[in-house]
Amino acid sequence: MAAEFISVSFPNASNDLNPIPDAPVDPQFLERYARALDDYGFNYTFIPYSSSSFDPFTIGATVLAHTKNIKIIVALRPNTVYPTVAAKSLATLDQLSGGRVVVHFIAGGSDEEQAREGDFLNKEERYERQEEYIRILRLAWTSKEPFDFDGKYYQFKQFRSSVRPTNGVIPISLGGSSDAAYRIGGSLCDIFGLWGEPLKETKEQIDRIYAEAAKAGRTDRPRIWVTFRPIVAETDDLAWEKAHRVLDQLNANRQKGLSRSPLNAATPANIGSQRLLDIAKRGDVHDRALWYPTVTATNASGATTALVGSPRTIADSILDYIDLGCDLISIRGYDNYNDAVDYGRYILPLVRDGIREREDAKRKAAAA
């Protein structure tokens, strides 16, 4: 029943509440942030990617250089790096860090965003290319002899890499809510990422992923990664007051043109965002503490569902998802550094205590 925690690494102090347009890398902030995640017991940190963002390989290498235990999850779009090059780059980072690298694939949910870097494939073609890419990485990491590849999107002859991952392979992650995402993630990937949806919808998605794994003849299943944006305070009442202040600031930033999604933006093209917006129409609060106004305030621009409450309420909400089968829990806030410290102090210990209690209860029941 072991669960692990994921955060997100940021290169400077800019955040959703106090955005700093085009802020440069702040090496001291990045180092302090990475060390805080390491010290407070996060297991992974995600290194995001967009067409206008910093290079995730370089940011990831910096995080690894300043930490001892945390693993990095490098976001990778197949159109940006040729797969044989990515295989060596990832394996190099993995060797330098003693096996602390994961790669997360982004097929691309927006045609406009993909076009900014010269990618004009449609969504189905992007997923087809991604499937080839994943197969090439695995071959590059495991093949002892030179090999050819003759696919629709990649062709090469007699490639062999002498740069091998520390533990033989590097875990591969994928996210999404489309049929193609479920198929590729279920059949090929070690980890499947979901955005925070109510328990019922999350269970339905997990069942889809597991069904695709079984259809592919797998004897194992992808680990399930689910993402939330917790808003925590000492009590539930104080947390709700804080949540509405956060919402007011998100709306004000969007009015000022400081949001990731402009005020007049169309409904996002990706299915994951559409699902979040549809759920938001059904009500503000779902299950224990899953809050959706942050979704509508940001036009579902990425992982935007909040959990609101005291540390106990948020920990119990997370444990509900762990009981469902989600064993990778991504939590990041709106005030990045301070929220990460609060999570490490007050939420992670409670969740880990809850897991131990469940394991003890199972052992006692088995021994009875």
C-alpha cells in the first residue's frame, strides 16, 4: 500500500498568486526549493515543459545536484528531441544521480501550442509518434547490439547506446484522458498520470487503464499518479476563508492578463481539461473536500483542482484516493515554496501515518 509524493520544481519565485512575467532563473531559489522538497520527504519532483519555458533537462540536473534522495520527473514532448538523443540524455542524468530519473511524455493537448515549435501533426498522429518514441527509448536502454528502426515517424539504422540507466531502464510516465492515452499508457507505461477528479470518475479512469494493460497482455499494471492543489490552514473554516482569497486572486490575475489562460480563451481542446470543466458545472465541492472553482477561474489550464481543509481533512481526502489505487500523489499549491513546506510539515506525515494504520489493520486481520 506504499504511496509516494510528487511536487513540482520551479526555477524562480513566480507563482499563480504573484506571477512575474518572463522571470529569469533564480539559482538560489531553485536550490532552496529543491532542498526543501528533499528535506520534507517528497519522493519526486516534476520538471514541467511548455514552448516558452526553461529547458527541463537543465533544471532537472540542477535539482539533482542539490539533493540526495528526491527523483526528478522530466517532462518531454516527442517533437522537441530525437529519441536516440533523449535516451542518452536521460540515461546520463540517471547515472549522474544514481538512478533518480523518470520521464513523463506529453503528446500535446493543443494544436496551437504544438505549432509554436513546428509540430503540425494532429492529435492521433502525435500519439502514434509517442508510441514509437517510447519503444525506441526502451530498445536504446536495453539492446546490447546495434538495432534498426523503421517506423512511420522515426527511421534509423544500427544505433547503439553505451549510456545505460543505472537500474537498467528509466520509468516512463504518461498522462491524459483520451482513448489513445489510455491505450498507450495502459499497454506501455510504468506510470499513468490523472488530474484530480471525484473518486467515482477517478475509479472509472483507473479501470480503463487497467483494462488496456490486461488487453496488452501485461502481468503488471501502471502505477496511478493523481494531482491536486491543496489549500491548507489550521482548521477547515480557516482553510475555506483562505480558499476564497486564493480564488479572488486567481480571478483578478486573469482580469489583468496575468493568467496562463486569457480571459477570452476558448474551451481547451484537450479532453482532460474538458472533463474538469464539465465536472465543475455539477457543483463546487465533491467528495470530502475537492473544490472546483479554481478550475473555472483558470479555464482548466493544467492540473487545477484544489483540496480544501485542515491538514487532517486533506490527509483523509488523499487517503481516499490511495485506497482507490492511486499510489503517486502529486500536491502543489498556489504559493509554491511556502505551500510545499506546509505540506511537508503537516500533510505528508498524516498520510503516511494513515497508510501505516491501514497496513497494521490488515496484518492483524490476517493473523486473526
